Amino acid sequence: MKLFYAPGACSLSPHIVLRELGLPVALEAVDLKTKKTASGADFTSVNPKGYVPALQLDDGEVLTEGAAIVQYLADKYAPGTLAPAAGTVERARVNGHLNFVAAEFHKAFGPLFNPALTPEAREAAVANIGRKVDVVDAALADGRPYLTGPDFTVADAYLFVVLSWAAPFGVDLSSRPRIVEFSRRVAARAAVQAAMAAEKLQKAA
């Protein structure tokens, strides 16, 4: 398999899942501005949508959309571990969190990627991010280590990645200790350390 990624982008989520599962994978970085891969290929020929992640399977099939990729990997290579069995209430709970992170929380950061953002628009965007963080914080309010309980899932991988964007954009999460501890807990996982080191986001601990 080959994962097309951009360092620190949402493609870090399937990268983490691949390493959690111990799967061999080739990595190819993508310049999202030029749409060129590290080998000089036109990335839009791999994924016409023009954004990461894209996972090329051994038979040449290409999967896109992070939430779909992580579910595929979990179901195929370790059923019932990083995602509960399909058709169960437990799976629906994980999917609820996964969809919220993908459709709401991830998108809330979108305006901050615009260098021409006005101060007023930035203030509104940060307030919106805060509302999304509050939803996640409430899920952790009973002291659970991960979104759905004691077990790390694909939803936690995606949430960790989106939370990692807060500091670079100057979004202060320090007033939410449960969120800070969640990020630290996930960051300490060996697979997360390995994925981040491979993307040169930090040195492995």
C-alpha cells in the first residue's frame, strides 16, 4: 500500500492507523499547492479531488476520504479492535464521533488556513472551533480516556490530528484540561510517535 500525505494534515490520521495495525506502507508526500507528489507525479491523477489522504492499495485501487480509509483499514486488518464490529451500537457511536470530527471539527479550522482572513472573521472562526471543542470535552467529562471509553479507536486518531492544529493557529486549549490530557495520551502512543517522526513532525520518543 502507498499513502499519499502532507505532513501534519488530516492524512496523519490514516498514517497513525496504519502504524497501529502494524501494516507495511510506502509514503509519498504531496505538495498541496502544486498538486505534485514527491516523485514529481501529478497528484490529481491519483486523487482528482486534489487533497490528501489517498491510499493506493496493492491492486492499484485508490481510496480517498480519511474517515472511509480508517474504517476500511480497521475492518479489514483488525476487525473489532480500532473500530467495533459493523452493525453494532458501539460502531455507531464511534462513527458518530468520526463523522463529527470530519464534518464539523475539521471544517471549523478551514477559515484559519486563509492568510487573508480578517480579524473579525478569525474571531468568529475561533469561537466556532471553541464550540466544537466543547462537544468533544463533554464526551470526555466522565473521565474516559478516549472518545467512546477505554479503547483507542479510529475516531481518536482523527480527533488527535485536528486538535494538533490548534497551537500552530494560536487557538488556546489550555482552559480545557481534559482535551490537553487526551492529546498527551494519544501523542504518547508508539504508533503516533512513529507516524509523526516519519512525517518529520517531531522526533520519536
